Amino acid sequence: MDRHSLISITWRRFLKNRLAVAGGVVVAALVLVAVLAPFISPYNPNDIDRRHILERPGISHLLGTDDLGRDVLSRMIWGARISLAVGFVAVGIATCIGILFGAFAGYYGGWTDRIITRFIDIMLTIPTFFLILTVIAFIGSSIWNIMIVIGLTSWMGVARLVRAEFLSLKERDFVTAARALGAGSLRIIFRHIMINSMAPVLVSAVLGIAGAVLLESSLSFLGIGVQPPTPTWGNILTLGKDNLEIAWWLSVFPGLAILITVLAYNLLGEGVRDSIDPRLWDSERR
Amino acid sequence: MLQYLLKRLAEMIPTLIGITLISFTIIHLAPGKPTDILTDFNPKITPEARERLEKYYGLDKPLIVQYGLWLKRIVKLDFGESFSTDRRPVLDKIWDRKQPLVDRRLFVTFMINVISMVVILLISIPIGITSATHRNSLYDKVMTTTVFVGFAMPSFWFALLLMLLFGISLGWLPISGLKSMNYSSLSAPGQALDRISHLVLPVFIASFGSLAGNSRYMRSSMLEVIRQDYITVARAKGLPEKVVVYRHALRNALLPLITLVGLSIPGLIGGSVILESIFGIPGMGQLLFMSVMTRDYPMIMCILTIGAVLTLVGNLLADIGYMIVDPRIRTHS
């Protein structure tokens, strides 16, 4: 690879940021854990063992057992799947909606822009957690419903971002050139401008995963997320709350997992942001 | 200024209509009706009886008509009656005049949010400023790390840990409800103290999440402002650093923070569901949770509307704050 190509510069800048690399490593490890869950989890996450109820962390159960004698470590390993899936799918949905709205608003301007901007403002004013709670309670808390509802209520940031990018990019010469060559609006939007506005969207998507993971776990914690016996970090924490006085390990470990995951996505996102923003390239030498 | 305010107030009306229309549609389009809960467990119910029930609740009309009727009543501040068995007016459940002010649900939620907001501003602004002025010092690094961890901390988990530590292990603070069992037998100062001690953990948890983001924002915005020419001029004039920072830089540095505060209001209000359910606080969030579970449409709509109004008013206050801090905006409008 050319040592001075944009990608290689960006990559080297990213590698220099140790925290961001650490975040990336944690995220990669999580993906690995989720994919390999059936092979690495020491027990079946749903195996009930009445003789070993609420056992402290020890050699046979590294992170202890819950109120039905299920192995907490195994449940957390399987829970990583839920958290990962919800994070990626919900953010995927939100990003697609955000890009579409943002692109149309920014490119066409005028009434299209005014209506979409108004809609974004309205969505930003609704306490979305109220809405998510209501909808999930009504349509049922399957993992798909949760992904979709989180996605449908968290696209506004991306839309604003993309709109701003489009507003500035559509005035550039390469767009005029494309138009002069006879490219249609849709082609200009999706082939020419969108490619150039992807960097900030990528950053906001990585940061958005962190938010979605937090949201999913709080829904699970309230008892309206993915339902037991499917293990999620949030619903292990609910058990932790119910057994707060006798089983601290049910509260401490899943929470720690959520914290580390969210932290990792945030560090990764900020690291990517810093390394793809050319304006920051010089400032580092200062 | 007054003209601007009136314009903003007028603008709130279409927004509010938009919000309520979206909420109304979502609630009513969701599969399953509140009458199902009443009828599903009763095998003897006939289809006719079910229809009568739907008619009674006005659920048989087309959606847009239902919304129109709802809107017409709202203008008179009539949010309807709760679908639950007590059939009480919805507003009465949120704002029970028979109870002392401090026990009314809306007031409880409102108070916790306002106190949290004040705590957030009182702590995050000084942290942000000092982090910026002592950039890259040990203090700044510790603060940056804390902020990053705080940003990622799931609030409900943090609440559990604090309950475990202060409530159970140390026994310093109560972990549930708004007042103790023996509240009525306490003296007046004792009652006040009792209430405050019940609020310490919830307010701390409610503020903690935003604390991280806001102080971070304050720091970067202060760093931005301090680089500008007029600050160099102020320093060159020989002004003491304190005056430069707190009189000249602070005003401009506060601007982005005000926007952020305005934007964080929906999150705070929405978060009250989690907060109130962890700490067993009888507020609006807890009521919403219960109403959602029983599909109490009028109750849900009422709380969603109040949540939206609180957010809009909060945003308006943020804009007014913006005008107070930034004279440029005042002269433009």
C-alpha cells in the first residue's frame, strides 16, 4: 500500500491512539465471544441446577450461579450475542433512515428540507424512552421488535449529520461536474455525494451502538426487554436487583460487562473520528 | 424580546400537535386493545358485549376522529378517565389535590429533574472550566477518564451498586420510596431531612450520566474560546487570569452547553421511568410504566403529552438562557 495514501495515513493515526486500539480489541473480542458462545461457554446457559442455587463465584462456577442454579458466566457469554445483535441491527436501521432523510433534506432543500427538519425536531422533543417503552410493551418484546423500535427512534442524529454534509457538499465542483455530465439527482445523491459524507456517519454509527446497547440493557432490566429464559446482561441484572442483599455477583458482573462494552465502542468511535478528521492531523504535533 | 417569546410559544403549538399525533397513532395502531385485557380472561363474553365495551371507550371510531375528539378535550385540560378499574380522571392521578404538593406524582418527577439539572450545571461547569485551564495536568486526565467511564456507565447498574454500598453495607441512606415508614411521627425538620435523604441517591444517579457529557462539552468549548484573539487581547492588557477566564471567556464558552442542556431534557424525563422503578419512587415515570402494562390509553397519552410539554418548555428556557448569555442574539431578534 502507498505509504501516503489517505487510508494508510488514517490507519497509522488510528494505531497511534492506544485507547482507540484498546476499544477496537475489546469490540473484536466481544464479536469472537458472541460467535463462539456455544463452544466456549462452560455450561448450558439454561441448565437449571437446584443443588447449586445462588452459589458464590468459585472454581466450578467462575462468576457464581443465579437463583435457579444457572451458571452466570455462561449466561453472560450468550448474553453477549443479544447485546451485539441489538447494537448492530438497531444502529443499521437508524443509520439507513438517517441517511435517507438527511440526504433528501440536504440535497433538495426548500419544502422537503423544512418538513424533514421539522419532523427531526419533533422526534428530538419526544422523550423517546417513553415511546419505546410504550411500543415495546404493546407489540411484545421479541428481539426483532426491540431492534426495530430502537432503530426507529434513534436516527435523528445521523439525519442531521448527513443533512449538514449534503448542504456543503452539493455546492462543490465535483457535483456540478457530475450534473454537467448528465447524472440524475438520485445518482448524484447516492453515487457521488454520499460516498464523500460517509466518514462522520461511520463515527456516529459506532457511537450509536454504544447507545443502543445501553438502551437494550435498560429495557431488559425493566423486564420488558428480551424475555427470560433467553439470557441478556440486562435481565441478569434484574435478578441482581431482586437478590441485591444476598448475591452481589449477579449485579456486579453483567453491569461491568455493559460498562466495558459501551466504553469500548465509545473509545473506538472517538478514535476513528480523530483519525479520519484531517483538521486534527496537524494539531497533534503541537 | 417579548415578541420573540410570543413567536416561540406560538411555534410550540404545531410541534405539540405533531408529537401527540405521532404518539396517538402509535399507541392506537399497536396490535391489541385495552378491551382485550378486560375480555380475554372472561370466556363468557359475547362479541356484542365486546363491541359495547369498545363503544363505551370510544375505540370503535376511526383513528383520526378519535384523535380529534381527544384534542378537543385537551384544550379544556380534560385528559379523560383512566381505563383502570378506579375510573379516576387521569389528571387527578397525576396531580392529586387531596395529597400534599410534594407527594403529587407530577411534582415528584418534576422536582427530581429540576434538582438534577441544577446539580448537573453546578458541578459540570466548574469541572469543565478547571479541566480546560489546567489542560493535560493530572487533574485534567483524572477528570477525562472519570468522564469517559461515567459516560459508559449504565445508570441502573450504578444505582444498584450505590444501593448496595450506601443502603445495605453502610446503611447510611434509604434506598426506596420518598419517605420512611415512620414519616408522620417525625418533627417538621425531621420530615424534611427524611425526604432529603431519600432524594440523595436518585438525584445523584439522575445527574451522573449527563454530568460526564456536559463537563466534557464545557471543557472543549472553553478550550475553543481560550484560543481566540480577544482572549489574547484581554491577557495582553494585563488582566488577571481569573478575570480573563470567568468574565471574558466563560460567557462564550457557556453557549454550546446551553444547547446541550436543552437537548438533554427529553433524556432526563424519559430516564425517570428507570430511576423511579429502581428506587420505588411514586412519580410520573412509575405511573407510565404501570399504565403501559395495562394499556391505559388516556393515562399514557396524558403522560406522553406532559413529558413533551415539559421538554418544550425546557427548550424554551434554554433559548432564553441563550439570549441572556449572548447579547448578539438579543439584538438580532
